Amino acid sequence: MKKYKQRTYRDLVKNRRMAFFRVAVKETDLAVCADRDLGEIARESVLRHRGYLEAYIERRPDFATTLSPWSSEEPAASIVRDMVAAGRAAGVGPMAAVAGAVAEHVGKDLLEHSSQVVVENGGDVFLKTDRSSTVAIFAGRSPLSLELGLRVECGQSPMAVCTSSGTVGHSKSLGKADAVVVVSRSCALADAAATAIGNLVSSPDDIPKGVEAAKRIEGVLGIVAIVGDRIGAWGEVELTSLREKG
């Protein structure tokens, strides 16, 4: 089991219009904003979806370890199906989508009780808000870390902003990007795509290659890639300075 790592970046959350609470179950550690404290409902949702996933892995242990897209077509819970579809779209194993998938499924459950929801799970964010939101970009030791954010407009449907890093955290990455941030309507897909693109980016010169890879993944709306003091972006992304926000 992975050791808990304090996520101090969560101390930067600023939203006086919504209640903020945390939910932790085993490896799952969520930071949530909603109209009111829905901690118990969120915990029940995490337990239910984790249960579906754990039961599937118990039957098919390779699901948890493969780095290749999952090929089985057998019936499965919706969270498993979403992870499989995301992995296939991005060309990676299904577990590359697990954090985003959990955030998305819990977030959708909470939307039945709250008009607005933000769920962050290890750098993967599911959000449905009635105003524009800014998601800060944490990029480790890069001088751009927490200097820039993505402005997100949800409209009628939830949005997802997911981050993969080869220099921060315990998630497996074959690259060395400080941050690869993907925007999509699907949190599972954004998570898997961020992993796939991050695997391709080991130096600043690889940023264009990562951007081109993002363009080929159906469902990806935009990307930001950061290596050191270099940045590349494409698609429906609006970068904003966090310094201007004080």
C-alpha cells in the first residue's frame, strides 16, 4: 500500500462560496468542494466505486498491472468500463485512468445533492461550477509551478483537468515532464491521456511531440506541458497568472 503523502497544495484552495471537505479511504484521498458538507455521501460513493473496482481486480489481477490497453469485453461496473475506454483511447493501461475515474464517479454522485461540485484526487480534478474556475498548475521545481492556472468554463456539462508528472508524486511515468495537464469532458480520459502524453516528454525539446500526441487522442480538448522553464499549450486552454489573483 502506498504511504500517505501530505498534499500541502490543497491549502491554496480559495472558494468562499462552497463548503470544503476531505474524504480518505485507503489510497483514495479526495479534496471536495460542494454547496454543503457532503462528506458522508462522498465516503459512501468512494467505498461503492472502489468496491466495484477491487472486485473486478480480484477476478482479473492483470487489470491492475498491465501497461497496455485492456482488451476484455466482459460485463463490468461503469467505473471499470470508463477506465478501459480511456486506456484504449490513450493507448495505456486502464489503471492510468483510476484517479480520474474515481474523481468523476464520486463527483457525479455528489451532483445529485449539490448544484456545484469540485473533486480533486491527486492532481486530477472533476468540476461542475456555475462560474469560471481557475485550476492551479503544480509543476514541482519548475519556476512556472503555481505561477500559472487554467481558467475553466463548465457550461452545461462537467469538465476535467488532469495532471501527470515525471518529477512529482508516486504515479508511474516514463517521461520527465514537470507537468502535463489535459483538459477533457471525461476525467478518466484526461487522466489516461495525461499519462500517455507524459510518457513521451523527457526534455523541453519533446514538448511539441507531446502536443501532437494530444491532438490524436479523441476527447482531449487541450493540453499544457511544462519542462523546467519551457511550456507548450494547445487547444481549449486559457492560461492565467496566479500572481494577479493575489
